[in-house]
Amino acid sequence: MNKVLKINTHDNVLVALSDLSKGTMVNFEGEDYILQEDIPAKHKFFTQPMKRGDGVFMYGVLVGRIQFDVNAGRRMTIENTKHATDPYIYRKTNYQWQQPNIGNYASRTFKGYRRSNGTVGTANYWLFIPTVFCENRNLDVIREALHNELGYAVGSKYKNYTHDLIAAYQSGADLDSVLSSPNLQQHRIFKNIDGIKFLNHNGGCGGTRQDSHTLSMLLAAYADHPNVAGITVLSLGCQHLQVSDFKTDLRQRNPSFDKPLLIFEQQKAQSEEHLVKDAIKETLKELIKVNEIERKDAPLSQLCVGVKCGGSDGFSGISANPAVGHCADLLVALGAKVLLAEFPELNGAEQEIIDRCENEESARKFIRLMQEYEELAHQAGSGFYMNPSPGNIKDGLITDAIKSMGAARKAGMASIVDVLDYTEPATKPGLSLVCTPGNDVEATTGKAAAGATLILFTTGLGTPTGNPICPTIKVATNSALAKRMADIIDIDAGPIITGEKTIAQLGEEILEYCIRVASGEEIPKAVQLNQDDFIPWKRGVSL
């Protein structure tokens, strides 16, 4: 295993692949570097003496500037390095990318759910939607009833464990002596329905009318999603987001929408009890019909995969993200759709993104969305440069530009065919950009709205994020995390760091896993745990 890595020949820092002690002599490409301090794994040290104002380069681009003189062998820190990037502009380029060999996948298929509009889902969900937060409690009541009786609940082991703890307390026993109870697997009534999902949210009234309009378009996108077979809508009646608005947005998105759509309005119901019972009964009638839909073979070109990172570390841009990026390039070459979002985490990568756009219209739309978003952040006294979290910084992502350049690697190197604003659907095969915040849940919520039927989610620190309707696959950047949080991690990219596997090898393994998940043969941990995170973006400042 190598001790260090230089990502680009123009870089003036090296990345430590393992913990390195002060005084260690590191030989790299014929040069010797004596470390002036301990360099933890994932962190960087300077390869030359640096003066105040000098530029720090990683991934071949400017990612920061030196705040005071430092010697070679010193560790990059938030004290000696501050975020900096070069300006970006539209410039006409003839971007070409080297497509990977897809011979092994050209005739491959997955077993998905075909919809009448030609899209193919990787799952078959029934969706409950509240038009306003006032209906959240009714959704919770229905969820408890349906999840338990239909076999979709995952909390039985915790209920059993709590029951045992209470019994121990009542008998005077030591609570620490209670062992975990087994998780009793429930039998699912409907074999072809992968779950009943609920989009609890805190919008639909109050706030601004613009917020309610954005929420309506978001809910319409979820209702029209290929992974959704039918929808039950609960409305109070007097809220900003009227059912008629939702139906208008739904028809505008898909004029031929023909899925079962059940609507219940509480202010027109005889009582809350009647509302809940009617919603359960009528939904069960439709579930019986939807259960008749079966998986059928579909080409890999019908996949739409969102790529996302969260809880990132200093290895994210070296192992998991490039491996997911190779998988993304394979998918693009196969004619599938790939979605890259998180605009605050493209700060510093803008010029590369602009140069990869296939047309000027997309490039200028990206520039406009980035500038409008960053201006909102500055008006609030913040900025994209404040994106890295304490966990990011602790594990080697010192500036937002470093984080962003590593984050962009998960989209591979394909040309960019389209740029989508929040809730706009992806319609073109290839790589598209989707305007969302960097926040994990807001971003995954937005990816699903754009049409992602799978999400590849890389993490270096560990995060339990999932999505209600889009199976989310977790890829760990390092083996220590994959072992420590095995209950939420699906794929380990650590072997790239140790040199046991190449980026291409792991990228192909990720694609194979995606095919199995899309076919219902493999269930990601986030799906098993019902990690159904859903947060609408109100178009405010969220990094």
C-alpha cells in the first residue's frame, strides 16, 4: 500500500493514505519529504515551502490560499489555508470524453415495473401524500395500521426489546442484563408491492405562496415517479396548497397520468375516524389491483441513477466518488440517465462543469442557477465557502473547493446534456445537473423529483439517509467505516485505498449491485430500515 497520493500532476499537496508520524521521510516520485508534524490519514501536506497568498492546488485547480508562510511537510489546516477558487465563464469548447467499454453490459437487462408513459420503475410503491402539515397525524395513524398489518414495519425488534426492558424493570432486574430481542420477520400480504410510503412534511400552508407552489410541483413529481404505482392524498381543505393546484401540476407534468389517485378532504368528511377508515379501505381496494403488476425485463438504458455524497471525508474524492463516477460513465454509455445535484458542492468545479456542457444554453443556465443561489447565501451572511461541516474538516476536507472537486468525481467524466432546476424532470439520456442544496435529505428529495429510480450515496463518515420512493445504495469510502457501520453500508470502496482494487473494478461491481437492486434481487440497507427521509426545499439558503 502506498503511503501518499498525488491526485493531479499540478497539485502542490500530497494526500496521506494512512496515519503518518512527524519526522517520517516520504519518498514520492523521486522526491523526499520530511514531515514537520503528524499527518492523519485523509489529510494533506504541502510539497514545497508556501508564502502567504500562494495558491493551493488539488485536482489540478485552485482550492485555497495560504494565510501565513509554511514549510514543506506541514499539514494543511483551516488556519493556514482558506477557501479560494478561480473565476468561471462560458467558453465554447469541444469537450470529448473517452467512453468506457460497455461490451459486458450492452445486452444486459433488469426486471422493473413498466409504466404506461414508457418509464420503468425499480420498485412498486403506494404513496400517501398530505397537501398540508395538518394531515401528518392522520398519516401517522394510517402508517402504523398499514405497516403492521401488511408486513412493512421494521420496528418489531425494538418494540420487543422495549417490552423486555419494561418487564425487567417491573421484576427488579438490571436493565443492562436485557439482551436485544430478535427481529420477527413479518409476512407481506402483497408480494408485488415493495412498500407503503408516506411523505410527511411541514408545508402546504403558512410560509409563502411560492413555497406552496414549489411543494405542489414536488409532490406531483413524486406522484408521477416510475417507482410509484398509486397515490392517496389527504387534504384539510382550507390550506394554501389546494388539491386542484396539485392536480393541475400533476397533469402539467404528465398529461396522460393514469395511476390510481384517491383524494380525501377532512373538512368534508363526516369525522376524522370516517376519513381515516375510508382512506384505509379504499387504498386496500386499489392495492389489490396494483399487486397484479409484475416485474418485466427492461434494458439498462431505462435506469435513472442519482449520485450523491454525504458525511464526506478526505477519501471521498479518491475512492468511492471516482468508483461511482466510473459506474455513472458506464450508465451514460449505455443510454441511461445520471443525475448530479448539490450545487453548493460544485463550488470550485464550475469551470470544468461549464466546459463539459454540450450546448451553450445548458452552460448559461448552470451559471445563472449557481450565481443566484450563491447570491442568496451572501445576502444571508453566508456563502458556499461555509459548506464543509465540522466532520468534513476533521477528516481532511479543509475548503469547500476541495470538497466540491472530490464531490464532482461521482458524476464521472461524461458530457453534460441538460441542466434542471428544482423539480424539473430529467428527459434526456446522459448526465444531467439538478439544482438542489448540499443538505443530504433535501438533495436526495430533489433527485427523486427529477426522476432518479436509484440513488448511489457515498459516505466517509457514515449517514443513515434514505428516500421514501427511491432505493438508496450506500458506498463507504473506507473499510473501517464499512465494518463499523455495516448495518447501513452496502458497498465498501476501501480496497481502492489499499490498492486491492482499481476504480474501474469497483465501478463495475457497483453497477452489478445496481442491476440486482433494480431487479428486486437485492434490498439496500436504507430500504430494509425504512429510512424514508423527505425534506422539501423552500428555495432559501441551505448549504
